[in-house]
Amino acid sequence: MPSVGGSDAPPLIGVLALQGDFEAHGRVLARLGARVREVRVVADLDGLAGLVIPGGESTTITLGVEREGLAEPIAALVREGLPVFGSCAGLIMLDHEHLGLMDIRAERNAFGRQVRSFEADLELAGVSGGPMRAIFIRAPWIAEHGPDVEVLADLDGHPVAAREGRMLAVAFHSEIAGDDRLHELLLDWARELAAAGVSWVTPESTGESVSE
Ligand code: GLN
């Protein structure tokens, strides 16, 4: 449940750290002045102001999420308004068939069945500062989405970046291209909510959180 208790401390952002390129996200967030916590168990969700779900393998991440009982607590927090940013496999995790948080259906490995990686310069709606270097690594695209989903960019006619409230999903990696603007957006949302005095407590938390 959101509770009142704003703070001037830098926002504490969790990075789901079961598999994938979570360290790269942590480096970007730290560079932007956030406090960063790697999330591996439910207690690590306690007190977060935002969450990043990194790229990797959505099948492996799903297994880890199930093993640790993280799906429900993550879903509950995000439904309560915890800002979330999913990149590549993280986009897949946010869709109907995984955590069921965004009104999207992701098509895995959508750019070809073979291992396929490429880069593109993408203009994202609402993100100023010119095109973003986007690195696609066996990337999904958004095959279907509901009316509340705002498509921020598409490629070959397929949505590859989208926003729904304070949930952001992109099919590519910006964290390894040195572009910090998407993480900045997540931090802006986290700061906005902190300024409004909103914070979250996970009901299942044991209070035993790992070091930041
Ligand atoms: N192909 C991966 C999957 O389906 C996603 C790849 C990535 O995150 N770079 O989960």
C-alpha cells in the first residue's frame, strides 16, 4: 500500500538481479545519483521508489521470479503505482503472459529466429535531446497493445517503446549505449512520487533487506 513518508534522500531504485545485464543498469542509475539495490528476494523490494527489469532471458528470469515468489509482490507494488522500467526481456516480463502489468503482448525474438542484433537511432515521443542509440539483441516487439498504452517509437511498423502510466517498456538496450535518458525518466517519476509523500511497503516483507 502506498503510505505517506516523503524523503529528501536520493531515490532507492531496485534492479531485478536474477539474470541478465542488471549490473549495467545499476551503473547508469548510480551515475545519475540514485541509490541502487539489486533485487533477488521479496525483502529486497521493501522501500523501493522504482524498479528496473533488465534484459536477459525472459524464460530464465521467469523461473527465478517463480522460485523466489517475486511475481505477486512485484505486481502488487507496480499496480499500486511503483514506477517500473523494463528493457528487452524486461519488456517481455511486463506483458500479459508474464507479470501481466502492461496491457501489451510481446512477441519474443521478433526480429528473426536466428540470433540477431542490430543498432538503430530512434526518436522517442516525449524524450527530448534527439534520437537515442538503441541496441537490439534478440529483441521482442509489441505485437498487441491496449488503448491506454502510448507507443513512443516503432521500427518497421512495430512498437518497440511504450509507456502506460508510470510503466515504461523498451525492446532495446539503452544502458549499454551510454544513453541515460530512460533511467532519468524513471528517476523523475520516483522523485515526483517521493515529493508527493508516496512510498510503498511490501506486506510480505520480513524486513531483512540486502545491502545497497
Ligand atoms: N530474447 C530474449 C528473450 O526472449 C530477450 C533478449 C534480451 O533481453 N536482450 O527473453
